[in-house]
Amino acid sequence: MEVLADGDKEGFSDTVLYHVLSKEKQLKRRLPWYYAPSFLLLWVALFFAIVLPLFYRLPDRVTMAHEPLKPGQFVAERAQKILYELDRIGPKVVGSTANEVTTVAFLLNEVEKIRSEMRGDLFHLEVDVQQPTGSYVVGTMTSIYQGIQNVVVKLSPANSNSSSYLLINSHFDTKPGSPGAGDDGTMVVVMLEVLRQMSISESGFMHPIVFLFNGAEENPLQASHGFITQHKWAPNCKAVINLEVGGNGGRDILFQSGPNNPWLVKYYKQHSKHPFASTLAEEIFQFGILPSDTDFRIFRDYGNIPGLDIAQFSNGYVYHTAFDSFDVVPGRAVQNTGENILSLVRALSNASELYNTKEHSTGHAVFFDFLGLFFVTYTEKTGLILNYCFAVASVLLVGCSLWKMSCVSEVSAGRISILFASHLGLHLAGCLLCIGLPLLMSVLYDVSDRTMTYYSNNWLVIGLYICPAIIGLVLPSSIYHSFKSDDKISHPYQMYVGLHAHCVVLSLLTIALTAIGLRIPYMCMISLFLYIVSLLINLLTTLHDRGYYWVLTVQISQLFQYVYFCYLFYIFLVIFFPAMGRNRDSANPDMLIALICAVGTFFALGFVVPLINMFRWSPYLLICLGAVTFIFSMISITEVGFPYRPKTSVMRVNFLQTRRMFYEYDGNLSVNDSGYYFDYQDRRALRPLKDYAVNLTGLTSVDGYCDRYVMCGLPCFWSSWCRGISSAAWLPREEEVAVPGNLELNLLNKTLSKSGNSARFEFELAGPPHMGLYIRPLDGVAVEDWSFIRTMLDKPDKYSPPYQIYFSYGVDSSPFKFHIDFVKSDGQLDGPIFELGVVGHYVSQDFERDETTIRFIGDLPDFVYTMEWPSLFMRYIF
């Protein structure tokens, strides 16, 4: 054994000490600051290079010339030709000739063309024009319909005796003024082409298919209710594919499924040509965050039918406007939807599950697609197990990593635990700031009356909300690393501890959200899965303890997480940007957009932005992001940030040319005036018009009239209008509004009960195809019974006066008879009992604007889109 001399020992000790100190210095050193911009720009580049191209990817259109080469494929060109003709009919409002006569005849003609090409030896085709009458409660009103129309087509295989049908639904009626080429003309022609392809196919199928072209969805949802509760084929329908459009073009998304039939989503996974779906979209829609509803709810609630709710949603700016025309419907979008639906119909019409869907009712499904490349689905029960397992596994692996750091750094477990607790607290503060700073920005913009600056120029949200979210997420830890250092624990380790803190936050969030019965924790589970994969690799190799080398595996896994969550939250921004222009004025829309941006940042960049602290001068990077926010804020207060643009992103103004006639108990006419009733559609109301030559002299809020008159003395159209009636406005005009038709309410009889405690009033109502009743009992009076369905009377905790009754008809214009029974606490029924408002909406009639209205609309700037019609409001006291 060789023994070193004293001099040699001293030299060896110096060398070891040098290497040890050099290694520690290397481990504690941050990366040069000039790498940071490249690090941040990498993620920006990934969004534009991967996320956007895949989000907007659509198949090429199949033309009629190529049909012989592609037998059995959906032909978008033929569907577009039909859509062109359907669009030329113009607006198709319930009760109008265009809807009840022209469009019904058009659809029947198209079906007969298909019959002429059908393989008569293989299939049978039956057609029925249904004209149902019924009622149900929707929102806060009772909806009554009379003689509306459905065109119902059943395609049956000749060799099948199955009594289980597949239902496919779309609607052909439209909003006033809108030709509805997108909503829902696109889906109507998709169904026609699917019907054609199925009827000429050489291969048969097991179950009959019912194609429901419903003529009263916008009313709302009346025709689907009439079908599912009354049609002879409805009891045999075992599953439904509901087709909607919330904009014009783009990919079609599966945003509702089931309920409790996950096999339907499995069929979608296996047979959808271009999968695009999200459980998050389903839960957001069902929570009522998006101001919309579909026939899917009617089939589900009144028919107990499971199904798939599928919709296009791009370019929601034209939704329910005159700009929703054939010219803006992309042929490739029609092809995309057609291929999906045709493939699904072929699969579901052969599904054995249709024989008894209740046997396969095994709970909800969790589902999502990854950039449209593949589709993932599993049951809610499986999701619960996965969520808890990954949450626990993540915490255990974080514990293993902390223990290894303690051993390598030669510090106690207590010290490393204190460090982790500090980082956990810092990260929780960062999460609060990540949400709070964008919300603060939205509040400041609302206070300064500059909401919706992103409405036309969506990119403004990058500086206004995403940059503040990034700053908030990393600010506490950045301050900590700037003023606090630990000589025993290397800087790479401290960075890793910060990411561990985010992992634990996600684990806790997963457990909490799963425990309350939500399915959206799948997002947390995805994040945890990708992170613990990288952590396992680092622990099983030497990367965990080699400076910043562990960052490589973490960031490679984060590439998948980043592109997925950018893709997911971009969906909701595309949906909600235009929806904020019709979200009414009661809530700050910027808060929702800010929240989407903040939560998207949390999930997409939660494991990325803390690594800003790897670089020197990281606080200066945050200052640069703050400067970006400042620059974008300055841009937003210029014309760039003005929300509206002509035709492409209009300001929606709903106003009714209204004549009011208020009768007192003695029959005297106390109010007889005319004016414009404005139903505000967005947060800015009419304030953007103040700098234009629009005469708004006398415009007043109606809030002060709400105690004096039923429904504030205004003819709100349906429940969504009536909920916001107190914030509506009234603009008087001197010239009387001429209504193009009659509105008659006749009191047929008033009778007292045998006990003398109640009185029955019997009425007959006649007028235009859209009418309304508002019933408000006076003090001490209550409605005991009526001829309408009793839902609102039987649930007084949910429905209270004034009661709204909405009545519409299609081809049956016979007078509507009804009665109401009142009871009074003191039994004195010989005086005033109740207030009754009667409204006639002349939205289905052809009418010419009078010169006063023409002048008013002519003064409006070109970025304003008006939806208006004449209305008559008569108020009585009986």
C-alpha cells in the first residue's frame, strides 16, 4: 500500500477541493439570459407551426365529377348545390310562407329525387309531414305550439324486421332576417346527401333510419318536442345524432354525448373520419356558460334517447345574422362533416346496442381527441380510478425525488421538506396571480367601458390576458430566487422542486374535482401522466442529478402537453369570442375570456414558465412581458381595439318597432304610444353609437316601469329576452307604429266557483304566428289553475309571477283558447284580480319599414346589424 508524503497529501486535497467547488459552482450557476428569448419563442412557434394547422385542417372536397372514382363517399359538391337553392329561399321564420310552404315543398322535392335513385330492391322510403300541437316549459316560460311542421323521412332495409330506429335531426327554420345557410342549412343538406348515399348503397344495414328535418328549432326547440312526444315513429327511436351549427364552417365537434351510454362515444371513436371532441366542452355547455341550447336536450329529457350532439362552430360572428349565407360556407367544412356523419350513420345503423340501449347504459364517458390525430375515450368509472391513481403516484414520485435530492445534497429531509413547502406556497400564490391578474385586467377594462376590445382582433388577448397570466404564475418564485439562495441545494434542484410543487397542486386539484363528480379532471390527469413519465426517466437514469439535464426530458414531455392544451383552449376562444357579442349586457364578458386564457396558461405552461428562473436576470424577462402587456393595452384603446367591423364582426342591435296600448280596469286607455324597444346584446349596449348621427334623444332605461307594468311594459320575445328586461331601453317616437295585422283578445266568460273562493277567466286569442302572454296576479291573488301545463304552478320555488306564455303556430292559425283560475285571500273577487299583457310579434309577416324607422336605421353606422320587426303590446287589468 502506497503512502503519500505530506506534500503529496496537501496537493491531492487541493485538487479534490478544487473539483468539488467547481462542481458546486457549476450546479448553482444559472444559464445566460440570452437563451431565454429563444426558450420562450420556441413555444410560440410551436403554436403556429403545429396547433393552428391541425386545428384548421379539413379534407378536400369530393366533386360530382369524381364520384364514380369514389363510390360510397360523401359528395360535398352536390350538398352545396342543394344548399345554394335552400339559401335562395331567404329567411325561414316559423309561420312564414317561406318556412311553412316553400321550404317544406323544397325538402319534399329533394326527397323524391333521392327516391328516384334509390335501390328499391334493397330499401323502403316513407315520408311524413307532421303538424304537431303541444306545449312544454323552456327556460322561464311555457312554450305552446300549434300546427308547426316536421318533414320526417324513414329509410328502412327491405330484409330487416328491426323495430329499433336511429334518429338524425337538423332544422330548416331560421332566425328573423337570416337565410340560415350555416344554421342549420349546412346540416340539412348533409342529411340529404347522407340519405342519398345510404339509399343507393349496395350494402344494407340492420336498423331503419329516421331523418327528421324539423321546422321549429329557433322558436325554441318546439318541433323536436312535437316529434319526440307525438310522432308514430318516435317510440322506436333508440339513439339520436343531433346536428347543429353555431357559426359557419370549420370542423364539427362532438360536444354532448349519452347520457349514460358510453358505447356511443366508442362508435364515434371507431368510425369518425375526423375526430374532434371534448368532455370539457360537454360540461361547459351543460353548465349553461354558453348562451345556447339544442334539440339534443329535448330528445334526452322528453324521449329518454341517448345520442351524440355534433356542431360546427367556427365564424360565430355570422350566427343568426343576414351574413349567414351560402357565400361563407366552406365546401371543405361540408365535406368534413359529411364524411363524419355518413360513417357514423353506417356504423350506428348496424349497432346491436340499438336493440336495447338500457342494457348498455353504464355511466358517462370521458372523451377527447388529440389534435384530431387520434381519439381517447373511457368510462367515467375508469376515469375516477385513473385520476386517483395518477394523483397518488405523482405525490409518491415527488417524495422519492425530494429524498434523492436530500441524499445527493447532503441535507436533512427536514430541510428539503421546508424548501418544498416554501416552493409550494410560492406556487399557490403564483396560481392565484395567474388567475387574478387577467381577471383584474378584465375588470379595469369594464370599469373604463372598453370591454370586448378583442372581439375583432382576437390576438389582443395575448398581451391583455395571457402575458399577465404568465407573469402571475412565475412572479412569486422569481422574486424568491432573486433574493433568497440556498448554498447547500443547487439551483437546478430548486428549479425541479418548483415543478414538483406544480405537480402536487395538480394532484390536489385532480382529487378535489373528481370527488365532486366532474369529468374535467382528465386534463389534470394528462398533465400528471406526462410529468411523472419524465420524472421516472430522470430518476431511473443519472439525469435527475446532473445539473439541468433533467430539463430535457421534462420539456420533451411538455411538448405534448403544451400543444394539446393550446389546441383545447383555442377551441373555446374560437367559440366564445363571437359569443360575447350576444351574451347580453348583464355580465362582464371579458372576465370569461380572461378566465379561459388564464386557465389555458395554467395547463399549457404550468411546467414551462417556472423554468424562466433558470436564466440570469429572470425578473427582467417578466418586465419585458409586462411591457408587452402595456403595449397591447395602448393598442387596444385605439381603433384597433374597437370591437366591431362591418359584416365580419358586427354590433348586434335587437329592437322592436312597438306600439303600446294599456287599458285600466275600467276600460280607459291610459297609455297609447309608440317607440323602439331595445334588447341589448352585449356589454356596451348602445354606447358605441354616441359618436354617430343616431338620434337617441329620450332613450331611457325601463327599470323604473317594472313595478308599474307587467314585464316593464315591453314586449319581450321569449325567456332570454325577459330575463334581462329590467336592463332594456325604450326610445319613444311621435309617429304611431303601424302593425301589419290584427291582435285580438276576447274575454269569453268569467265564472265563480261553487265555493265562491276562485274565479275562472276564459279567453280567445288571435293574431300573428308569434304571440305572448304575461300574467301577473295582483296583491293577495294567486293562480290556482290554468289550461296550460301546470309545471310553473307546481314549482313555485323555481317559477314566480309574472308568468310568460309563448304561443306560435305554423299552418294552423285557428284562435287559441285558454282559461286561468284565480284565488284571492280575502275572497273578494269582484274587483281587479290580475294584470294581463298580450303581445303580437309580426316577425313572420312581410312588412315595410315606415319612413321614421328607415331614417333611424339609415343613421346607424355600417358596423351595426339590426334584428327588428313590428310588435303590438296590449295590457289589460281584469
